[in-house]
Amino acid sequence: MEHQDTIVIYETVAELTKKMLLAAKQQDWDALAELEASCAQQVATLKLTENALPLPSDVRARKLASIKSILADDREIRNIVSPWMVRLNSLMNSLHMENKLTRAYNQ
């Protein structure tokens, strides 16, 4: 894969994570899931095609900037999604326990 192709993928992933962060802030979980799937496809492509050759300094700087952006957005997304996931897990456990009690007392 050419250096230019590699950096385009990194920058695409960075843009997708920005959109993912916006979706998380808006609690648009469907959009977040779709964007995450697109992001995963880009990362898979990158894993298959990125070569280990040294990058020119300008490309390396762009790659580093993209990675920093991706990590920062990922951290913010996790900060938004983690409490929501805890609440969802609690709700699911409550419903499971309620169903279990209903079955036990209906027998």
C-alpha cells in the first residue's frame, strides 16, 4: 500500500471517530453503531494492507495526528457510553430477575 493510501485510511478513521463522538453526545446509538462498523472495516483494511516501511516525516506527522485524534475521541466516547451501558446492564438484570420471579411464583 502506498503511503498516501495509508494516511487516507488513518484520516478516514479519525473522521469516523469524530462522527461517532457526535452520535454518542446526541445519544444516537443507531448511528454510533453504524459508524463503528464502518470504522472497524477501515481498521481491518489498514491491518491487511499497511506495510512496515518507514514513512516520510510529513506522512508520519499526519499519521500521528490522526492517531492522537482517534484516541482522544475514543476516550470521550467511552466516557459517554460507559455509564449508559452500566444503566442498560442494570435494567437487563432487573428484567431478568423479574422474569425469574414471575416464573417461580406462577408454577
